[in-house]
Amino acid sequence: MKKFLVVAGGLICLFLNTQAQRQSVDKVVAVLGSNVILLSDINQQYAQYLNSGNPSNESVKCLILRELLTTKLLKQQAEIDSVMVDDSQVDEEVDQRMRYQIQRAGGEERLEQFLNRSILQYKDEIRPEIKEQMISRKMKGNITQDVSVTPLEVKKYFDSYKKDSLPDIPTEFEVGEIVLHPTLTKAEKQRFYDKIDALRLRVKSGEDFAFLAKSYSEDPGSAPDGGDLGFFDRAQMVKEFTAWAFKLKAGEISPVFETEHGYHILQVIERRGEQVQARHILIRPQNTPQSMERLKLHADSIYKNIVSKKVPFSTAASLYSDNKESQYNGGMILYADNQTARTTFIPADKLDPKVFTVVDTMKVGAISEPVAFTGDDGKEGYKILFLKSKIPPHKGNLEQDYAKFKEKAQEAKVDRVLSEWFEKRRETTYIRIDEDYNQCDELKIWRTKVEENK
């Protein structure tokens, strides 16, 4: 095996020498198998790191190189196993990242100044990198998809803690909510309809859609991009929006239509199979004092029916709540501290401060009177809150915190499986890292294999 690696290494060194002659500015900093990592790859990701608001820190480049090596190793295996991602998914991911970068930079022009290149050029540059990352994530998922833990393994993981090192669990709440938003009458909504219809007529008469979206759209996520939503499929948007987006041809403008978010007009930019790129203008109807008064009466009626035992809280949530996430979950608010697990137990410091203020003084099992609120999206309304449980701070234990320790045991097992997989692949893969990165502790295990393979 080592003889093979030496031969492969000789061929790759020849390749590197050829590349070095071609590149006067860029530089090869690492090779993994047949994959090359350039200095420009690291600098590009470092620029994204800075544009995300992080402080300048050259040591971050060690972490970036480690992640690139990891990605290349996973990608190499993905090619062997024929693991792929659709181009439409890559386009969607690129568009989402660009919208975030533009928002962070404060607009397209400022981002282009920061990057010293056009948005289109930058998208073309980062697309291969993003595709690699997506393939690598999928490959990692394939490696760990069958990993699970038994109750015995959870107990074994719990027993691995020393008694004085068990985590301190803060106060936790289980809270249900019924979220109510006002409904406007047709007459109350008319002036908002007239406003967006006037914008539609201006587009029809030749004015620039993107300019009008930047100037008037009330969608903070897309307005800075001229209303551009990037590519999306039928499942990503509300049904009314999807219906028009997939009905129109490129360049066509929709009539005014209404969704739960407000009034829209949209223009299709491009369609690729079951993916559409469109831009839109959104006008959100504003509540009136009369609509809020009607809502308060409605909320009071629901509250009285719950406390008088005419209807259970969970049933009232499914019948009346405007929160689709909790509506069919008995109204219970869900909390996720990572991307894999969701729970009804919410640490006090993670609970919405306005909700905490109310439930902190309630008795377990109590229902609050309707409370006025304004959501993060600016929508006003009322909430009826239910305190299902309140767990005082305590040392972690299996009786109260089994789900938490199960999650941690699962994560530990996944990490172990991945580490074993990487260890086996590193042993049989040619790896070369530039001497400039010898000081990186994060690359120690990778350098060990480099030395063995020499």
C-alpha cells in the first residue's frame, strides 16, 4: 500500500509543480487523493467568515483547511458511492447564501465592493464549493443514518459522568399558547390593495420591477435584492404564491393576489424544471383599532370557554390558533437547541421574554387571560398561555432528563462512528499539507498520516 502511495505521491508532486508554474498568485496548500486545495479556496471562505461579522483571526484559516480536507475526503467517497445532489438544490443553496451575504453587507453594491467582484462572478466562484459541501453533508448522513442508541447505551453514557461533573439543568418551562391575529374586513383592506395595484400598473407601464420592490416592498428578506427570492420549488411557498409562480411564463407579471402574509405581485424570472426563480412586491395590510377590538372579544370568548371547562386548551389551540407550528401539537411551544432534536422543555433564558414575564408568576396548570403581543414579524395580536409544567433547577439525572442524555449519547455515538470512518480513510489516502500550516494544531491528526505516508 505504501509503495502505491509513494508512486501516487510522485505523480501528484509532478502535477503540483506544473500547477505552480501556471499560477503566479495562487498556491496549492494541500492535496488529498486527487483533490487539490488552493490558497484562494481558503481565502474565499475566510472572506465569507469576515463578511458574516466575525473579527479578523488568521488562526481561523487552520479550521477552514481542516474543514476543506474533511469535505474533500467525504466527496472522494461520495464519487465512489455515486452520492449526488440535484443542480436545482445547489442553485437554491447558492441563492440563499447570497441573500444572507447581501443582507449582512448592507446591499449588493457594498458586497461587490467588499469582494472586489460582481455578484454574478462571485456566485459562479462559490457554486462548486457549495456543491462539494452539500455532497459531503449527504455522504456524512449516509455514513451515520443507521446510528441509534439503546436505553442501555444511554445509561452507560450517563454513568460515564463523574457525580460532581453532571450538568446543571436550569429552570425549564413547558408552555402552550394560542396565537390570535386580527382579521380585516374587505373595506379595511381596500387601501392596501389599491397601493399594490398601483405598483402593478407602474410595472405594466414600463417601470423597473426591481427598483419598485427595493422602494416599496415590505418583505425585508427580499426587498434589498429587488424582490428576488431565488429559486424555489412547490413545497417552499404558500399555495397561493406557488400557484402563480408556476403558472406564469418568464417575464410575466401576476395580478394582485393575497396570502397569509399580505398582498403580492410577482414576476417570474426563470424556470428550471420544478424550480422557479421569481421576484415579488409585498404590501402588508395594517391592523385597525376596530380589528383589534374584535380580536380582543374573540380572545376573551375562547379564554372563558377554556377556564369553564367547555373546551380543553389543546382543542382550542387546534380550532383557533394562528400558529401553524404548535396548532396541532396541543398548542405546546417547541424548542430546538440544535438541528436534530425538538422538545417542549424550554430553558428559562430561551423562552420569549414576554412569555416568560407572564408564565413565571403563574401556577402550574393555570391559563392566562389574553395577552397583547407584537411578533418578530411586526404582526400584532393576542396570546392565551398555558403553563403545563415548571421544573426547578437541578443536577442532571436520568429520571427527569432522559431525553437530554439520550440526545447527547446519540451525538457521541455519531461522532465516534464518523471518527472511525475518517481514520480508516486517512490511512489509505495520500495527503500532503503545505509547511506553512505546520503550526496548526487542528491539522495534527492529518499531518500524522502525511508523515506515515512519506
